[in-house]
Amino acid sequence: MVGMVSRRDLMAMLARSDDDLRQAVVTALREHYPSGPSRDVTVHNGVAELSGPPHEHADRIAGLLARTVPGVVRVEHLRRSP
């Protein structure tokens, strides 16, 4: 056995501020999808809102990447005109 993870450890990892989550989502998008269309990112109560021009493939990739951020509970896509 290497170590133990307590419930408290898990909750501390997930209890991140919306600002921290927003920055983590922006970083994930920039690092893993640099050629993707620009997205505005906001986070409220753990819900990441991604807005940008509608593009089915890009929306799916951005949503998947945002969901990889620990603490993000849901991802919503808000459309803006191109």
C-alpha cells in the first residue's frame, strides 16, 4: 500500500473556486485544443459555460476537455453569432 486517500482529501481537491476552475478550463482548452475556435469561459457554482461561434465538432471537443477539470460539475454551451 502506498497511501490512503480520505474523503476529506477528495473534497479538498474538488472544492475549488469558480475563478480557479475557469482558469483550469481555459488552460485545458489552450493546451489540448490550440487550433480550436476561441471560447469565452465563465464558471458559476462549478458549471462551466462555454460561448463561441456554433460548431458541432469544436463544441464537443471543448465540452469534453472542460469536463476533465476536477471540480467542474457540468458544461453548458452558449451560442454567439460569428
